[in-house]
Amino acid sequence: MIKKLFKIKPYKKGLQPLINKNIKFNTNENPYHPDIKIIKNIIKEIKFLGNKLKFYPEDSSELIKYQVSRYYNIKKNRIFIGNGSDDVLANIFLTFFKSKKILYLLDITYSFYESFIKLYKINYKIIKLNKNFSTNLKFIKNNKNNIIINNPNAPTGKLIKYLKLKIIIKKNKSLVVIDETYIDFNNLSLIKYLNKIKNIIINQTFSKSRSLAGMRIGFAICGSHKLIKKMNISKNSLNSYPVNMLSQISIKNIFKNNNYFKKIKKRITKNKNYLISKLKNLNFITINSYTNFIFTTNKKINVNKLIKFLNNKNIFIRKFEIPKIENYLRITIGKTIESNLMIKLINKFIIKKL
């Protein structure tokens, strides 16, 4: 059993260089910090807590549930909180997908799913995307098995609109999980439809749009409170206190200034369009992205050599060794000054044909 475990290939995250001078375009982190007012309020909360840090945190993260409940107008008993969205996903896979039913997932999707599947020995079936990376709906014929779709897709950045997802959900007789890690960058979440759908779980995070990757807070909102009860059984069998006290008290400040939040999202969209236009001038073809990253390719260059060249200049971007996308690059949207530096280096790489 232990030997089999060691044979499992763990999720390969984006390179995390230790030098502070690096420009990280490889992990989809938000380049902008949270609102300074919020940070100051968090510091006040921490000072107030002081002596309480010797105690365990509240085990069901009621503070976070309360804030999420108010923001999305969803009852607290339909909300699950985890240590980042990956922790929430791990719980979903263990609770619902480790069964006799087959799990349907796309051939190009979040690569952590594969790790969960192998770790929990889940029966699965791969659905191939179309050539333009759009979703093929032919496999949906009164399906009685589970489905997970990350929407927008990572790494392509493509979005499945609600009308298309509605077909998938309506024809599916089992559980549908929609991983909305990047949904805040397009405001097209399915959460507003949850009251009409019982067999759905939506997974989200505070890491990307809210600039809180370091806090590790993710959450799921379910169509039925019965799903949450099952997830809590798994949680309490693995880790009764997944979210620390500091993360819990921080969230009540995060929703206070949504104007800043909207401002940052607009800035990222502007930076994204700017980067796409600059790459287009260098003959890159970029897929229309609904996220804080882009998926782009240039058939005239060797992307492995480009990545190595940029790494040597302390700029990190990412690619995946997956059929159909071996020559694509995934680039996180950063600040314009950082993008300009990368563009200059890519241009230099092309001119010298390194």
C-alpha cells in the first residue's frame, strides 16, 4: 500500500522561487495587495485577539460563513469552509467521488484533479474538449454519474456560459461540481441559480480576486444543506480545525470595501488586454480569457527555450506537458511595468532566435 502511494505523482504547482526580485507570472496570484484599510483593520483584530491565539480556532468557521452568507444571500447551512479551495476540493472528491459512480472530467482541466483521483482511487472518464477548447456536450445523455468542471477553465481561461451549463446540470442525475476559482474576474457565477438546483456544489476561493492566497481560505456553496452535512463528516474525520483563527477574523474585513475590489478587477482586465495586444504584435495567438491569466502560443518559437530564457532573467511563466497544449504558455496578469519588462525580453529572445 505504501509503495503504491509513493508511485502517485503529486500535483505539480508553479515554481516558487525564493528570491524577492522575481516576477511571478506562473501561479495566478493577484499582483495587487488587499485594501490598506482592510490590512490595518486585520492588524487591529490580531492585537485584540492576543491571548486567544493559545486556543484552537472555531471549528466550523462561523465568522466566514456569516460573511459569505450575507454577501451571496445564501443560508449558512449550505456553506462549507476549507483551508483554501484545494482543501475544499479534496473534501468533495473524498466525500462524493469515491464511489461506484464514474467521475466525468475534461481532458484539459485543473491538474490537481488527477492527483485526487489517484490518491482516492476514483473511477473516472475523460471527456475530450473540441479543437478550439470548447466543451463537448455529446457525453451528456441523462448521465447518472458525477461531473466536475472548472469554469472558467484552467489553464485555457475559457468560460462555459450558463445556458450551456444548464444543459449539463439538467441532464445529469447525480452531482455536478463547478469549480469557480476564477469566476470573480467575470461576474458570471452560478451561485444566483442555486435555489433552483439541488445537485450542485460551487467551489470558490479568496486567493485570486481577493488577494488572499497567503490566508488559505476557500469555500463551497451547495444546492442542498444535506451535501454540507456529508462534507462535515469527512472534514471532522481528517482535520477538525482546517482554518486558523487569523484567517477567520480577517474575512469580516474583506467584504467591507467592495469598491476597491471592483477597482482592482478592472485594473487587471485592463492589464490583460494590454498584454494580449503586445503579444499579438509578436505573433502570439491568445485564447479569449475570462480569468486573471492568459493562455497563448507562438508556433514559431520553442516555448521550453523561452521559459528557460525568462527564468534566467528571474521571470517565471508556466506551461503544461499535456497533449494538445504542449506549446501553449499560461501567463498570470501582473502589473503593466512587469509585463513591459517581459515583453522586451520575449522580443529579444525572438530577434536573437535563442
